[in-house]
Amino acid sequence: MARSTHRMRVVEARRIKHPVFPSIEKHFFTVRAKDVPPEMRWDANAREPVGTNRQVYRDVRESLLGLTSTPGTFDLMNKGITILATDVKRIDDSTYDIVLNDGEGIVDGAHTYRIIVESKDDPDLSDEQHVEIQVRTGVEDKLITDIAKGLNTGIQVKAHSLANLAGAYDWMKAELESETYSDLIAWREGDDGEYDVRDLICVLEALNVFDFPNDKANHPISAYEKWSIPAAKFAKDYKENEGSIKKSTYYRLKPLLKGALKLFDTIRHDFRKIHNDNGGSAGHLKILEEAPGNREFEFPFSGLCPERYRLTKGALYPIFAAFRNAVDLKNGSAQWVGGFDGVIALWDDAGSELVNETFNATRDVGHLPDQLGKSRGHWANLHKTLELRLLRQQLSRRR
């Protein structure tokens, strides 16, 4: 029998006996992400931890690296890793050895484990990030399968998958079916796709002039902050207007969808170059992300050339949502003011100022993308910046 021992440094540890099976012990460890031991087996796991490029696992990676959450909160947001082991040996208060034999190892959380191990050398991984690791010893072989099954099937069906089943996304599918990027969109859990339908919903929410009029002080921050809120709003809106879809708020935003995705991509693509052209040094900005390995980011909605860098969503959404100023209502539906070509021209004209305002915000609000994405003041400032520019343009034309 192949035995392996994995030494683990811990921040905190505790141990309890199982109340029914006296041979079973549960060991609970809080471990710094950088101290998670490599090369642990997952023989006991019901599924191989592959496919970490799916949206849900990209979210885990971004959370771990502090791109979409506050550093130090990873262990509060992730359910952690569970291991079945032969023995746990205490070396000292902060050091333990985990002893594994064939058929043992990670039984739940293998994707989390793999993402942590792959990210240990990433400079964005903070020393403050921790993960909860539970090790169970004394588990009989006949219980392993049931434990693995129970831990790996307790996944609730997401609301957006239920909405897809109900047909709520049919009009979006029809709108985008002829686009080259249509097969990159995952409409439900389990679909392969670079983008999630909730990305599309959040893009529409960011431009939602019905719920967030340009003359009001509230902004669609949930489009970045918590995409479950726009997804739930979308599903509720569909249900309330199922018999008359043309009354649906999001259906009335449909004329914006293709252009919105192109603008979303364009801002994300152009930001780095504009910042450098402004005299900045984009290489020092945390709000820009670099493609892993030798890869480049694609920009399928805009068709722009691949790049090594792109703007993170936390920094992107406040800029993008400012373009609600370029949306008007016509016959009850949202329309781009002056057509979408005028919107791209507006970005070309105002991009330098919006990029500079965002850079200044990294010094005033915080350098992490999540800090910008959740800053009410920053959203309001960018919206006002673009509003004033449009007013100046209108005044100039009148003169």
C-alpha cells in the first residue's frame, strides 16, 4: 500500500470525536493558502478536479487572489477542503503531518485545492488568505463511497438554471444566435462557456435606465457587486410579464444588447493603452489582470485583437455603467442616443478622461478592483463625468 505523508503548517487547530463512531476523529485546521501542502491525492473524490476554467472556478480563483473580494475573506466565502486520512500526527502547535494511504485523500473541495496549489506562486496571492481544511481519520472503507457521494451532490440548482428551463432567456438566445460568440455563452449550470448568461444580465443591468434613470442618484452597483441580484430580478421580471414579454424591463433593453457587449469588450481592451498614453504605467495597476502562462485574452464581443492584459470587472463596471448617459427611451424601449457608432465615438473621445478618473480613484478609493467596483462615490463620479461631457457637446453644437 502506497503511503504518503504531507506536512502542513496551520494557524489554528482543533479535534473532536464523532458522537456515533468512536473510531472517527474530525480535525479542523485553518491554513494559510500559501502553506497548503502540494501533491495531495484525491483518491476518495467522486470526480476528478478538471475543468477549472469554468466560470464557477474562475470566480473561486479571482476571490482567492483578492480580485473580487477583500483579502483575508477567502475562508469565509469558500466551504474549504475535506480529507479522509489514516492518521493526523501533531508535531507542534502549528505543524501537523497528514498520513494518506491508497483510497484516501481529498474527498471534497478538490477543485479548490487545485486552484490554491496552482496560485501559490502568483504575486497577487495575499499572505492573509486562508482556507479551512477538515481531516477525518478512522473512517471505514465501506463509508467512504457514501461520504464522497453526500459531499459532492449537495449542490443546489442555481436560480439562473431554473430560469433557463422556464424559457426566460429565449429572446436573448434568438438575439445572439447569429453572432460568432453565441457558443461561448453558458445558459445554465454545467454548460461549457467562456461567459455566463448572468454576465449578459449584468451588462443589461448596468445600462438599466428604467430602474436607474440618469437623473437619479442611484446606480446599478449590484451588476458588479452581486450578480445573483440582477439574475433574480431578471427571473422575476420574466415571470411577471410572461404573457406580454414586450412589457418586460429587460426585453425593452434588448436593442442595447449587442452594442453593450461590444462596448464592454472595447473598454476592457483599450484601458491599458489609454492609461499608458496618458503617461501612466499600467504594469503597476492591480485593476489590470494578466493572462496566465503564455496565453492572451480574447475579446469576442468586439472582435478586437487578443491582448496579454485586460481591465478587471471591478474597474470596468463603473466606467461601462456611466454610458447609461448615452441611452434614451423611444416608444418605450431603450435606444442608443445617435446610434451605436456614436457611442463608440463617445468612448474614443471620453476614454482618456474616464481612464484618468479611474486611475485617480485607485489612489483615493483603493488600488484593488473590488474596492472600485463597490465604491458608490466612484460610480457616481464617472457617471457625472460623462454626463458633463455630453452636456458640453450639446452646448457646443447649439453654438
